[in-house]
Amino acid sequence: MSAWLLDALLYLLLFAGISFGGIGVIGLLLFPDKWSRMFTGVRATLISFGLVTLAAIIYAVFAWLNQHGVQYGYFVYLTILLYAVIFTANAIFSSIILRHKRGTGHLSHQGTGSLPQLRDEQMEK
């Protein structure tokens, strides 16, 4: 891959990452309730973090192949390890939160159940 093509890819990823970061900030400031702010802020900033980190990994891989520095390889390995820890923690904490919630629907509908649950509760009475 030529240098200008690599630079264009990196700039594109960084621009998209900054754009999603801006969307996350705007969502935190403009949305009215905490659930929509949390959804927009978390999702957009995670996408932003992923794009910026992907740009860093691509740069590190090509620098590793061209300059043969071991620090670039360590960076790639540690970044992949960090993502594995983040995804594992997300799966564990999401299941804990959903288990405590007892399947009552979306987080913003704390006291209401879904329509089939309400019918089942009415049938039992």
C-alpha cells in the first residue's frame, strides 16, 4: 500500500472518529432524558473510540512491517487485549443488569412490562 493511500485511509478514519465523537457530545447536550443521552453518548463515543483505535492499529501494523520496531507489535497486541477485556466486561455487566431487571423491557420503561407479560399477569389474577 502506498504512503498516500495509507495516509488517506488514516485521515478518513480519524475524521469519522472525530465526527462520531462530536455526535456523542451533541447528543449528551441536546437530548432531554437520561436514557436517550446515555444511549447516544455511549454508542457514538464507542464508535469514535473504535475508529480512532483502528487508525492507530493500521498505522502501527505498517510501521511494524516497515521499521521492524517491536514497540509497534506490542501496541497491536495490547490493543487487541484491551478490546477483549472491554467486550468481556460488557457482556458480563449487561447480563448482570438484565438479570436484576427481570426482563421488564427497555431500561426507560422501569415499571411497565411488555404486552405479553401484562396479559399473563392479568390471566393469573
